[in-house]
Amino acid sequence: MDDKDHAILDILQRDDRTGYAEIGSKVKLAASSVFERVKRMEREGIIRSYGARLDARRLGLNVTAFVSVATRAASADIVARVGHFPEVEECYSIAGADSLMLKVRTGTTQELEALLERIRATTGVERTRTTVALDTYFEARPLPLGGPEGQGGD
């Protein structure tokens, strides 16, 4: 990984539909070189996927919450079980009194309550603590890689 790779990644994570020629002009490489670098980073697993960022509220998912989960014992089974709930967007192993932190989205607080009941009924879950987000100022920000797009520019 060199500075050119970082610059390419910075551009792609901001807009994954940017063409190789446009990226090449920004990082001063031929489009074919950009293509080869991108394919290498895909093979190495640095670039995991491409996709659209959706507006949760416009899709009726108006409630975002963070659920701390205390478990009786660390278990990959619990992670797999909560991973089957479509409302669970992200799952982190955390340090402290709780074991997991889940980011969840539901349409209503009633749906959130039903989800919490399902999580609490999961074998191995001891308790949950929930924080509801009132507003989202930013999320899914690009990783800080540097390069021409990562130096504070838009």
C-alpha cells in the first residue's frame, strides 16, 4: 500500500461509482494502472464491497438505537443469533460491563420494544441497555486515509 493506493481508496469510499479515468486524473496514474491497483486491493480484501448508501428515514426506519448486551459467557453463537435479526445493522464486541454493542433500526418504538424482547429471549443474553438516537449528524464517514480527497476537502 502506497500513497497512490490510499488516494484511490479515499476517492472510492466517497463515491464508488467514480470511473478509473477520473480517479487516474486525480491521482496522476493511467486508468489501466488504477484498474490494476483496484483489482489487487479487491483480491487482498482491502476493498470488501461496493454499494449504495440508503436513507433509512425515507425507507420508514425512523428509530435508531444502540443496544448494549450483557451475556453470560462470550459466545459466537449469540452473535450469530442476533445477526439473524434484520433490524441489527452493526454488532461490536466491546470492553466493559457488557459484551456486545448493537446498532439497530426500526420503524417505531413499538417495533424497537419487540426487537428488544427478541434479543433478551436469545439464549445466553443476560440483559440489555438501550440508548435511542434523537438525531444523526453524520454516519458512514470515509476512513481517514489521506490523499487529495482526504485533506479536509469535499
